[in-house]
Amino acid sequence: MITFIHTADIHFGMENYGKVDPKTGIHSRLIDFQNALHECIDRAIAQNVDFFMFSGDAYKTPNPSPTHQRLLSECFFRLFKHNIPIVMVIGNHDHPLTFGKSHALEIFGQLPLDGFYVISKPENILLQTKQGPIQITGIPWPTRSHISLSNEHQNRTAAQLTEVISNGIADIIKNLSEDLDPAIPAILAGHLTVSSGIFSGSEKRAVYGNDPILLPSQLALEPYDYVALGHLHRYQNLNPNGHPAIVYSGSIERIDFGERKEEKGFCMVTIHDKQNTTHEFINVNTRPFIQIEITLHDNSSHTEQILAEIRKHSIANTVIKVIYTLPAHIKDRVDAHVIHNACQEAHYIVGIFPIRPIVIKEARALLKIDMSLQELMQNFCATKPEYAPIQDDMIKKALELAQEIEQEE
């Protein structure tokens, strides 16, 4: 029986919605992400797992600061000190996408120490654990450098090239799976986009049409006992009724408000024997994101209506955003200063945002100075359907009045 932790999308360096911690000098959200990772590692050490599977995106960018590198190293070296091997697959945020440049996790692969396995190109590795060997097919974030693009692809569009890369990665996975020993447990670990995966929050900005996309059937191949994926920030099993499970562990902390309702955590995986694998999603303690949404009316104080809505929530140490909607005809009487003071218990106040419906202005009649009175009246009536039944009488009366005025003058 082999046990391991599956996690991904740590994103050290995601420092939005926070402030500098006065005790450490480190951004408070970076501390949140580190605490979540420590909680994951605590479980790995307590359970004495056989290895730690990290499926990509350690940092926000491929150029992490020395502080980000130090904090991540502190976490991973805790595993090393307890003789728990760490297998890392390179994610899109770890990869510079420039030929010749090092990826963000390359330093771990250069350490003269046993226990760090960095997969930066598609390959199979045989990992010797305390409970026996396990085969790992590692598929980092697909880039053009992973696929041999011949001259026939030079004139293809970006979408066509993405399809070529998707098919190429699928072929690589199939070929690597055929090289595995069927008698030894095996997992597929990748930083990939699967067609049936559910995106959330910040991910939605760069999804279909840009990401190489694979079908679940291209991953759920017979040799594999578990598919450990990274890239999508929501925990999900894309093959709940079949074998193997195709699992996104999700991010360990919230990236933005698009993820405010999602549970965050990691997976504890147990391979009991070939074709018999179970996994459990384990929540970690994360900082709550609260979005207050209210539509105001004019029957009572606007500010008090928002305060009453805020009182319904426990906002201590949260990241909070207040959004209020005003009807078009109502003047905004919200005292933002009072609202801000009412949220002082929150860790961070994103803002207090008013929303008004878009008012569609009626098109004005096309009037010109050289038009006759009759033409002016006709154009005016054309914009007022309610005047249609009396239009002729109105124009006739206007012309008569104009004639009377002219005669008097």
C-alpha cells in the first residue's frame, strides 16, 4: 500500500488583498499561502506518506523573488528532513516560455541531494518508496518546445497550433504509458487542461482557444492508478465513476473573489494495489473572502441598509468587498467612511462599489435650422408614438397658430 499527498497551484507571490505583516515584514497573503502549504506538509509528515506529489505552479511568475524562494524552500525541506521524496511537475506559471532560460523550480533539480525530482519534460520515472516502487509519468505544461513542429506547421493559426500541441501531448502520454511495467503501480501527473474541467476566478481569462486541451479519455489509460493534475483551482474528480480517478487537487488558497465559495485543500491518495486506489480531499484553513451584495431602496438610510447586511456576516480577519446597487432614479446617499469603519475587523477591505443600471437615452429627433415648421413637427411626432393618433391635428393647429402670429406681427 502506497500513500502520497497530491497538491498543486501554490502560487507563492500572489499578494493581492493584503498588507505587510509588521512582525515579519512579509506580505500577509504570502503568509496565508505558506500557512496553507505547511498544513498540507503537516499531514504528510503525520501520516508518514511515501512521497509528495506537486503538480505545478509553485509561484505566481517564473521569476520569483528571493523571499518567495526562501519560504517555499523552507516548506519543501521539512519533507526532505522526514525522508519524504518530493516530485514536482513544471506548471505554466513556473515556465519562462523562453528557450534557454531556467524555470522557477530548476534549482531543486540541481541540488546534490536525494529526494527532489523535478519533471520539466515529458518522461517516466521510477520512484523507490518505503513501501516499494511506483512509476510516475510526468507531463509538464505543454509548450511548443515539447512538440516537434515541422515546417508544415509554419503557416498555421494560433488555434491550429494549439490543436497540434494538444494532439502531440496526447500521443506522448499514450507512448509513455505503453512503456510502463503493468505489475508496478503507476500514476500520471501533469499540469494540463482537461475539456470537462470547471474553471474558476482568474483562470477564466485565459482558457479555451489558448490552452492545449485534452479529453478525459486521453488520460484515463489502463496502466494508471491515479491521475494527479494541476492548473485548475477547483478540486474536482473528472472520472468519478471510472478508473483511474482524474483529479485536480485545486489551489491551496484563494486567488481572487471568483474562488470565494470554493473549499481549498489537497488530496490524500492511497494505492491499495493495482486497480484499487482511493483518495480523500482534505480542507485546509484559509482566509475567508466575503462579498456583500445588496440592492438599496429609498425607504430608509442607504448607509444603514448596508450596515445591516454587514452585520449578518462574521467579518473578522476576512477579505471583504461591498457591492451595492442603486436604482437609476435614486441619488447615492451612502456614507463610505461609515461603511469602512464598520469593516475594521476585516483583514483587508477591497472596496465599496456602487452599481447603477445603464440608462438608455431616447434618440432625439433630427432637427435642422432650415426645416419648415411642418417638417419640424413631423420629425418630433415620429419620436413620440403616443402622439400618432393626433399627429395630423397637432400639425394643422401648429400651422394655424404660426399663421395667426405672422399676421399679427
